[in-house]
Amino acid sequence: MPRPVAYWRVMWREKFMHSLYPPVCLACHWPLVGRRALCASCNDQLTRTQPPSCATCSETFSGEINVASFDCPNCRDQEFAFSFNRSVCVGDELARKMVHGLKYKGQLWMGVEMAILLAEALWDTRFDASWRQAIVVPVPLHWRRQVYRHFNQADELARPVARRLGLTYLQALRRIRYTTTQTLLSRAQRQKNLRNAFIVPPRLRRSSQLEGKKIILVDDVFTTGSTVNECARILKKQAAVEEVAVITFMRA
């Protein structure tokens, strides 16, 4: 799908501002070359998710855990429609700055940096050879929010990840109901807020593009998993996909 005119306005405005004010590292403010957000040193300091962590939601824990018997507080009593989420970074100050810069300040160059990092999620051994033909799908925004923001942050991550890894990119979901922000809602409220908010476009339902395929669902942040879970549920119900795995930049 071609990008809207408003997106290119944001992009050209960003390029113009970079010509006036060359980019600096988000963390240490050292001058940067190219459309990067962090210098190499600060990139290395960004806190990646590491074991011990929940195999389903990527929540990290201190000490040692027995993966076979571990009872994750976030996943307890939940039946997720996705197989697992793999977040690249924990929600520290630097990761939050990057998410905020892309999502609320329209810093599209931040999305380039985040997508490079997000591709690391595919190093997870669970993405074995059977995922080489997977379809990369972004979590969609409602059109009203996208008109206001001029872009979809999940799309800014999913497109370059698919391109970088040689995978097929597809906008396989549409958000049909405008929902209130999830930030201050409980899990139960989030689930109610999102129920039937997404659909698979009619042209893609039970189509050869999706039916029986593995889906890599992309979003910027994983909190309770309510949003990606509803997306995965709809993909399985309406498009008969085989499996959905989630990759996110940050685990909140």
C-alpha cells in the first residue's frame, strides 16, 4: 500500500530539520552520521532482554528460574492466541525515549534504528527454518489516529524488518473501531476495549496469501499482550493462519 502524502510531509520535514541541526546520539549527544539514533557505544549499553525471562511474554526476572515449572505472573491464567512474544529491549529510560520519539514526536529516523535492533528478535532459536516463509504483519492503527499521527509506528518497524530479512510484508489487519488509549487501563479493561476492534480485510480472508502461513506480528511495545493477542485471534479466526509469533521493540 502506498504511503499517504502526510507521511512524506513528515519525512521531508525531518530531512530539512536534520540539514539545519545534524543528529546527535539520544543518550550522550555525540554527533552522528546518517539516520541513526544512538552511537555505537550507547547502542551497546541499551539493555536487551536476557535470561532468565518468561518464554511466552519476554518478562525478565532476577535470579534463576526453572523454565519447565515457572509460573509467570503476567501469563498466569491467560490463553494467548500467539505462540510467544520476543521483545528486544527492557523498558529502561533509553528504550522509552526511543519509543516516545518515534510514536509521539514523529522522529521517523528513530524507527530506522529501532527496526535494526528489532531484527535481533529473529535470532531467537524458536524462529527455525519453518519461519523462513513467514509473513510480517504490523499491528494497525485506526484511521483517525493515523491521520492525526501521519504514520503507524508498528508499520515503521515492520517494513524495514521484512526488507532486512527478505520476508514478505503484508498489511493483513485493519482496525475498525476507535479505542481509547490503553496506557492507564487494567488487563481486563484492555481486553474489553479491544474486543472486535480488528478485522482481516475481506480480500485476504481465507486467501492463499495468509491461509496456513506463519505470521510474525510486529508492534513497538508489549505490556500485557492484550493488543497482539486480539490481533492473533482475528488472524487465526478470519484468515486461518497456522501460527502467530510476536516481536516487539520494548517489554514494558
